[in-house]
Amino acid sequence: MDEFDEMAHQLEKLVRDPLADAVKGSVLVVSVSEPVGRARYQACELDVVASAEGVPATRVTTEVVTSRHFWPKVGAVLPARVSVSDPQCIEIDWDALAKK
């Protein structure tokens, strides 16, 4: 971990960020809502299974506003940060949808 990452980590702990103890992991998309209407950007509700080393696999319901062009697909695996103390607390790298 470089100096900048270490300072960011300390700040997260100081402000009691729920992701302060997060580790690198991934999420597996297990269900996805369908787009409604023709709007280009829409809220997508999805269930994912979050997993990371030392963290039990945990099903989490979440939401992302995205373009219909980058709508998540069941079976997709996306990088994420997962809290060790609360695996329901995740931060998904949504930019990875554009790379799929």
C-alpha cells in the first residue's frame, strides 16, 4: 500500500467509514431488473453475491443508475471492495460494466 492509500485508509477509519476495513474482492450478479421504457439512463436493481478473501460469500441487494448500453447481465463478475466486518457493505467498480 502506497503512502496515499495508507492516508486514505486512516481517514476512512477516523470518520468511521463503513468500508474502512474493506478488502479487494468481487461480486457475482445473480439477478437484474429489466429496463423500463426508453429512457437512456435508468436505475437498475440487482442482487449480487459479494466475496473476498476472509469474508463469507454474502448476497446483497443494490442499485446502480446506468445506461441501457451497459446494463448488467446475470453471471457478470465485477471487482468490488467488501467490508470484512459487514459484508453487506460493498463498493462495486461500476466502470467495469463498460469493459464487459
